[in-house]
Amino acid sequence: MNAPLPNAQASTEGEIRLNGVTRWVGVGSTDARPVIEDCTMTMEPGKLTVLVGPSGCGKTTLINLMAGYEAPDVGEILLDGEIVRGPGQDRLVVFQESALFPWMTTWENITCGPKVGRTLGSQEIEERGNALLRTVGLADFRDKYPSQLSGGMQRRAELARAMINRPKVMFMDEPFRGLDAMTRSLMQEYYARIFEEERRTNIFVTSELDEALFLADTLIILTNSPARVKKVLTIALERPRIFSMLTSDACSVYRMEALELLHEEALRSFAQGSADAADFIQAYAAREE
């Protein structure tokens, strides 16, 4: 993997702001409840913001709201000062599950967006597509189909497919969940490198604290459901990021503060009967030890 470009200019576009956002589920039934409640936060342009919180707290719902797939019941969401009223090409989401077209090669999957949308010329598609293939280490697999790629390779292809469109905002909804530990670490490196070369607004959802600390410029810790902002931490680690930073004294301070906050929310989730919270508490107790 080539070294990242540490001095890439951060984008001035792509600010996402939530003002008093509430989202209900089961409206009109006896089980109606808020999954997001009075949530106010700002994702700065050109920064990598990570959302972390207990399982089931509403992180995916927040992504769906910001991407325009759902609408808030109360409050507003703004992109560069304009109210978000639905999906748009300026916002793209990479989901947990693979979404590559099985009948297309790696190259065809990566380039299909700008070809169909006619957002880039053929020469720019060729140049940018080839550059992204090299960046994610798939230059030798451009003519392979998804069934011929490993899970990590498919994830890399999806990153390239999203990035070729140069959206203002990229949403990553636990995209590395389910990968083995080694592949997940490699994906974090590829993703960090792409961000550091592009410096566009990225919003990343995870339940893994070390992943959050490795990637984030800003770490937003969410409460147990209904999701609210519990605390915002600025992660002042240098870029390009390398994994040895996770053992630094500065990172240890961030980790302990975040662990304490997350543990409080996990206990609340556990008290409400969430099975996921029990695993969360056990895992983070082990990390503290």
C-alpha cells in the first residue's frame, strides 16, 4: 500500500447539521416510541466524523435520516445550510451488506455510477477508475466478478464505487462488520488512506471503539435508545493514521473517557433488556482490564 497524502486539502462543502431531530417508530400503535430524540449535532465539512453507541441505539436510523431515506418527525437536517428533503447524488451510503452487482466485473461495478448518471466524461472515468483500483489494491482484479472476490475485496470495490462519484458526503454504516480481524484492520487502513487523499466529509458508524479512535477526527458518543448526543470528542491524532497511534498516551486518554461514557449507556441498555448490551458490557470490561 502506498503512503497516504497527508496534505490533501479538506473540502469546504458537505456540512451536515441536525437541529432538534426526533424520529418515532410505530407511530399510531401502542408500541410507538422515539428512536432518535431531540438530537442536535454538526458534522464538519472535510472531516471524518464517527458515531459510536450501544447496539440498537439508533445509529443506522441517523444515517437514513441524513441520507434522506427517512424524514424526521420533529426538527430539521441541513446539508450546507439547505434542508434535506430526500436522497441525492451529493450523499452516498456504503451499507453493512455487499451491494455489488453480481453480473458486473469489478471495473464495471466501480464505473457504473458515473456512466449511468453521466456525471463524468469517459476519460475522467477511465483515469479516476484506474486510480481508485490501484488505491484499493484491486488493479489485478478489474475483470473479476464479485463471486470471485473475497469479502474484503468486495468491500474495497464498494469503497471505490462510492468514491468515484465524489459525493459531498459519504456515509459508512458499519461497513466492515462481519469481517475477520485481519481483513477488518486492512479495510480500516484502505479507508483511512482514501479519506486522507480525498478529505471529503465522511460519517462512519461503528460499535468498535478502537476502529472509531483510529479513524475519527471527531467522535460523537450517542446515548442508549432513543439516541441523543452524550458527548463530542475531538480526536487530535496526526494524519496519516497508523495503528501504533492506538497505543499512544493520548489515545489511551481518549479510550478511557469514551469507555466510561459508553459503559454508562450500555448499562442502561442492559437494564432495559437488550441482549446486545450484555455482549457490549463484557467486551468493554475486557478491554479495560
